[in-house]
Amino acid sequence: MPDAAEASAPVLEINGARATIRLNRPKHLNRLQSEDLGDLVKLFDRIEADPAIRVLVLTGTGRAFSAGYDLNSVADRATSATAQPSAGSAFEAVVDRLEDLGVPTICRLNGGVYGGATDLALACDFRIGVDTAEMFMPAARLGLHYYKSGIARYVSRLGVDNAKKLFLTAQKITAPEMLRIGYLTAMVPLEMLDEEVDKLANILAGNAPVAIRGMKRAINEFARGNSMKKPPTSVIARACAAPRSRKASRPLRKSARRNSERP
């Protein structure tokens, strides 16, 4: 994964059926700025609208995946009595948008993941991390209340006990523990990270996109506890009605088109 000489908004690269978004503020551990939030939503919309894209990889530049977003803004969102637009609600909207993408998503955890970025990674369908990765949710230590949908995502992905341990103790955990509790899908040495990500990306890109979209949406509905409110068949029917190509995808090719751009 190439390093960028200067910090910038998130960078989009397209290689055949695979899109990669790279957070690109390495000197600040890829901490998201307020302007990055709108840029990410635009990139998600572009990926969703392109039927040639079958898988998204989200990663960071440098030694960390991301140090997240301003936790004070996130806490303001959690304690707000109304749904007025705010920096915290904007971050929440970005994470929810990522989770709801029709294409399967892989978080390539090239290093540590902290604060709100832990939720951003959880919103991806798969998380492949290096064996030196670590994660840390400091909200309780800072006296801040995290927003409810983020806590719900922790509970649905990791279980009640693990969510309580991570939020209430505010203790840092290492990659082996991240793997044990299910935060990581796979853990590999740094030199094998791209190979492992490529392998999974090729598998996902080679499957039928309409079926993937429908099943992903149904699984997310079950995870949110909405299975009794919305029958899975109707969820899948809505997903299948989305305007995406029904043709099977070809495996990714390194010779395919490659673009790099910033919104």
C-alpha cells in the first residue's frame, strides 16, 4: 500500500472490481477532520453507483489505521436531546453509511485503531489486521458518553461482555485479543497483510453482487434486532431492486484500470 508524501482528504483508488479508500493523514495517525466526513460520504456514493465495483477496502497510510474523530463531538451527539446536525452526528452518519453499503467491505488494519475509528472498522464486513495492531476506546477514561448506535454496533458484533469490557474499562487490547473476541476476522504478519486482503477481496468480487447485497442487508437487519419488524424476504427484495449489474464479476486483475483521486 503506497504512502503519500503529504496529508490529504481520503484517497480513492480503483483497480478493476476493487475500490480502495485510504485515510491519508499519517502524521496525526489518520485522525479524521470534519471536512473528511463529507468527502467519505461522496466516495461511498460513487462506489455504490458504479456497478463495476464489487468490493471496497478501507485502510490507512502509515503506522496506524486511524485515531478516529474528535470524541468530544461524538459525546455531544450522544447527549443531544434532538437530532440537530452536528460534528458528532456527521461522524455517526458516515459510519452508518459505510455499514449500509451494498458492496462487501474489508477493513485493512495496517496498525492501531483508536476511539471512533474502532466503530468505523466495525462497520466493515471484515477486518484483517497485522499482528502488531492494537485498539483502544478511551471514552470512559475521558468522561465521555459514546453515541448509542456505536455502542449497539459493538454489542451486535462483539457481544455484551466484550462491549462492556472495552467501553467500561477503557483498556487497550492487542491483536491476539482482538482476534479472540471477534474484532478481527484474521490476523497476519505485516508482510502478509496485502496477500490476505487480496485473497478475500477476490473471493468477494467473484460472487454474485445481487445475492451479496440482499444477504448482507438481511444479516445487518438481524444484527440490529429488526428481524421481527421487517421479514427477511422483503429486505432481500428491496436490495435486489437496487440498480446494480446482475452479471457475475471477474476476479481482480492487477492489469486492470487504476485511478487515484481525491474528492
